[in-house]
Amino acid sequence: MMIEIAPRIVVDPAVRFGKPIIQGTRISVAQVLAKLAGGMTMDELMHEYDLAQADILAALYYASVKIDEEEILVPA
């Protein structure tokens, strides 16, 4: 059962253990971020994984929202 959790981002327990993926693919948001962090360009990522620029931007946006929601408690 696939559920859209953000524009172009879905989860499905049967795909990638329920991790967020780009809709219509098996490419995880984490994989997109790791490739970009490792130095792959958006153009390379689009060509290598047959993604649209909007897919990559959706992954970046989703990650930014998740990080913004994160709360880190620092001991006093």
C-alpha cells in the first residue's frame, strides 16, 4: 500500500523496507542525498537514475522539512 507523504515522495512497506522513495521508482530519498553529498551533480543523477530535476528537488525539500522538524536536546 503506497502512501504519498510529500509531493513526489512516497512510502510503501513492500519497497525499500518502507523508506521514503521517489514516486514511480525504487530510488530512496536517502540515496539521492548521499549521491549529491558524494559529489554527483544533478545532471549525473538525472541521467544515471532516470530522474527528473523535480524528483531531486522534491527529495531535497522533503529532507529539509524533516531536518527542520528535528529537535535535539542538549544537556544543560
